[in-house]
Amino acid sequence: MTVLAPKPELPEFTPWSVPVLEEWVTSAGTRGRHLESEGTMLHVFMNFRQPRDAEPRAIEGVTSLMGRLWNEGPVGLDAQQFATECARQGLQMQLSGGMRGAGIGLNVPMARVEGALALLARVLLEPRFSETDLERVRANVIAERKESRSTPSTVAEETLNSVLFAEHERQSRPGEGTEAEIARITREDIVERFETLLRPQALTVVSSGPLSTEEFQALLEGSLAAWFAREGRPADEDGEPAELREPGRLVFVDMPGRPQTTLKLATPTVPASDPRNGSLSLAAKILGQGLESRINSELRDQKGYTYGLSAYGNMGKDRGAFAVMGNVEAKSTGPAIADLLRIIADFRAEGPTADEHRRAVESKVASLPIRNQDPAAIARDTAGALMRGLGGDWSARQVEQYMASTPESIREHFAAIIPERMSLVLVGDAETCLPQLEAAGVTVDEVR
């Protein structure tokens, strides 16, 4: 006879404690956070944040192009020599730029840290930015932009931004600029943007490695002494939050012959400081994260309209966003969109069940140790939060919000923040889809 052992008692669910990074500041105005950790590697993330409208209107995309060109190396090294020197130091260095600023990522063995930081000093003080490299890199970026305009997901993203934000707002236009704007960017424009943006007062550093905070700060300031000595004004800040258009518009972008329809449904939400963000994150989990979510359970598993849709709630200093995105088959676009809107409306009215809430909280909290599985990941996560203006303690605040939530608080917060009709962009075959949408009672405001 088989005898089964008693079912073990599960321990009470307790959240993981998010590591706290020690803060520091230099006399030049640079701010930083450091995590002292075991190991042999130093991980450094440097972010230079700029206001969303910092780029001149005629050459929007200049910061993105600057970031691409920056990777070609400093004066005295061509791109191949720069890559070889990084490899010789055991150094991984990533240089980037975009609408919200520029960034540097470093991973280097402690045994090679002095040589790596000396190379970083050259990159900061003497970027090459040659005319020859600019012509080549600019041509590549323009070609990529042209190709992206045939990609439904990019078309949906850029169209949605133009639907959400007022025409004069930077966020309503492509982050990398248009082909015409990129084509008129000169070397002088790039140098001016570099000198304006990359100054000590605009820098935030997040790091982890086998050094104390004091040791790391002294090492960084000593290695980059000439750069830190540069004069500059305090970091620029964003003005008022971007002006929004009226919510609830549905725009259809015609791409004939598409077998699938790409959708993006979204609405701006609340600032990162609003404690209701935790409810929006849990709502996104319940509605559209994973195959057991409400949207995928019905639209994917029961009806076969899609391979899967995803929902997410992003946070930003001024405001965040709640969105659902993905693809549905063209021949089922009408009923799929009608069902999607109904599922969200039902959630807005009724909120989650107790079981949905419990599973969402446990999943969100349990994922934090995975997201922060090593010192480099903790530093990277913190750097990303600071770059978005969320604060270095945002993970800890999220855990507190998750644990304090209830099914009723999620329903209440979701209904208060998410409008009855969100803005929606569909990209697909208009001839196939528009009659379906009309039959399903879904009103299209504009066809492009």
C-alpha cells in the first residue's frame, strides 16, 4: 500500500528586501549611488539627463545621432583601434544617446580598472566625431528610419505618440528625428550638443563593485579629474508636463495586405510619486501579462484571435502610461477589438477577484530578486529608475504599494485614472478591417 507523506506547510509569503545603495555627491554637482559588493568586477552606469525639448526643433534626433557617432572612439583611435583597446582592458563600454539624454555603461575587471577609466576620460574629453564617420553613420541611421516606417510596431508607436500628445510637444514626434532632420545635422551640431549635455552637473552615476562608496568616489574623481574640473551650469529640468490631446481617439493606419493587425491601446497616467502606481502595475499583470491573464485567456486561448497581447504600466517623473499592445489576425480584428475593450471595461467596473489579486502580488514581488539577481543588475535597475526620474528607492516603494493593495483599491484606482475610452491605434489592411470594426460597433475617428 502506498502511503503519502503529509503535505508540507508553506511558509508565510514575505517580500524580498530591496538593497539600498549609498548616496554620494561631488563638489562639481555630480550625484551618485554605490553598492559595495563581492566579486572582481566593477559595474558603472553614467546618465546625463536632458529636458525632453532640449534639442533644437530643426535638428531633432541630434542626441541620438551623437550617441551613435560617439561609439566610434576618441581622438587618436579609429573605431577598430578603440574596440581593440577596450578588449585589451577587458572592458565593455556602451555609449548611447536619445531624446532624454546620454548614457555610458562600463563593466571592467578590478585588475584593469585604472586603464579602463583612463580610456573613459579620453572618451569624455576628446570624442573624435570625424566628418567621415558622421557621413557613414548618418546614412545608416537614415536607412534604418526608412525601413522602420514599414514596420507595423514602429508605425503604431509613432502614430500613438502623435495621437496622445499635442503637436508642439517633442513627445509627439519620432525620438530619433525624421530623415529630413537627421540629414541636416552637422558635425558642429553634434559637438555643441555634446558640450551642452555632457557636463558634471548633469551626471548621475550608479555603480556596484568590491569598493566602498568612498573608495569608488575617490577613484572616479581622480581618474576623471580634468573632466570634473570643467565649468558648467546646473542640470536643466523639464518644465510643465507635456500637453495632451483629448483622449479616446481611434486612428487606423492602412497597410494593405497585412495578415495581422497591430494594435496599441494606451493612456497617460499619473506621476511616479503617486502611490496608486502600484495598483496600475498589478492591473496590467492581471489583464495582460502571461497566458493566464484575462486578455490572453479569452482572446488567445478561447477564441484564437492572437498569439498573445501584453499590457504594461510604465512610470515617469511627470506621468506614466498604461498600455496594451500586440497583434491580432486581420480577419478577426473587429471582434477582437470589441472583446478587448469589453474586458478592460469590465475590469474598470468590477476590479480583480481576490485570487487574481493574490497571484499578481506574489508574482510581482517574487520577480524582484530575479530582476536584481546580481550587483550589476541592481545598479542597472537603479540607474534606469533615476534616468526616468523615479528615485533610487522606487523598487522598495513598489513592493510597499503591492503589499498594501486590495482588490477594491485596485478597482478604485484603475477607474479613477484610466478613462472609459483610451486612445487606440490600429495598423493593418483597411479594406479587411474597417467593415469588421463598424459591424462590431467600434468607431474609427481617422484613417491614415
